[in-house]
Amino acid sequence: MASFPAAQRLFHAHTFRSCSPLTNRPAISSLSYKPLSFSSSMTGFGQAGIAIELKDRGSFVQTAAVRHLMGSLTRAEGLRFAVVVARFNEIVTKLLLEGALETFKRYSVKEEDIDVVWVPGSFEIGVVAERLGKSKKYQAILCIGAVIRGDTSHYDAVANSAASGVLSAGLNSGVPCIFGVLTCDDMDQALNRSGGKSGNKGAEAALTAIEMASLFEHHLIQ
């Protein structure tokens, strides 16, 4: 492998010459090129360090201001939330709801700013979440449920429908709809994720709801 020249090379091209097809004489263009400096070193086969320094950076690098918009967990006052909870596997969904409500309280969301709506199962969450979103009464909708795998393919149908339903609710209503539906292989997994050793996914979903509500309310108002 050939090594790079050890000496530093500077390229200066103040004019660019080309041949005119009519006169066969050099045509001079006013294109101007800024210098580039190249430095290189070879310490061994396949180990070449090449440093390229741009002497004249584009002005946009120096002047562009990139805005970062983020929701805040500390600006939850005045935000309203709806929580849609599935009664099916209630032993799990009640624990998820408790975790969510405790988190809302911890982050200064008032009880009067929270409405809890119960539905039969996770399959029904989507349509209710969309109706609540379209009411424009809430800054975010938290969707809570628990789907546990059984011996048939019913699990897959319900889990997929619940996920697509919550997604569609958010897209169609323009209000953040947060997916807090557990999809587990067995009851032990579900209990571990509703306050057990794996934490409480209802509490985590509530944090997401607060952040998204804050993002929409303070930065993405149309």
C-alpha cells in the first residue's frame, strides 16, 4: 500500500482554464477555489491518518440556529388527560392505572384534570381514545390494557388490533394517544410489569403522556 506524501500540499486555483470549442484557445473562468490543507502520516500497513482542514467554512455553519423542541415533565399544570382502561385482565390493568395516577400526581397534574374511562377490553380502546381525542378536551390520551397469550391465535389478533387502534386514534384526532397496553406471554410477566420487579409500565406511559402533551401544547400548537 503506497504511503501518502509526508510533505503538506496546498492547492491554490484562482482561475480555471478550459479550451473553447470555437477558438481552440484557453477560456478563463472566474471560478475561485479556497485552499485545502492535507496532512498525512503512515505508521503501518493500513493505518493512515488523514487530516483535512477546510480553511473557509460555509457561512451557514456559523449562522444557522438549530431549534430543539422537547416536551417538559415540569410544565404539566393545566394539562388535561384522559385514561382509557380495559377491564379485561383487571387484576393487571388496575395496577397499571394506579401507577399512572400516582405518576400524574407526582408531576403536579391535578385530579380534576384527569378522566378515567373504562372499556370492556383492549380491542375497544382505540375507538374510545379517538372519540376522546376529537373532543379536544384533553392534551393527551393514555391507553391502558393487558393482553396475555393463550392457546389460540386470538392473542395476536387482539394485540395487533389494540396497537393499530391506538395509533389510528392519535393520527385521526391529532391528539397524542399513548400505548400503555401490555402484551405478555403469561400472567407472571404481566404482574412483573405492573408494579413488580420490571417496574410499572402504567407509570412509564404516564410520563410519556405528560411529555407529549407538553410538547404539543407549548411547541406544536396550530
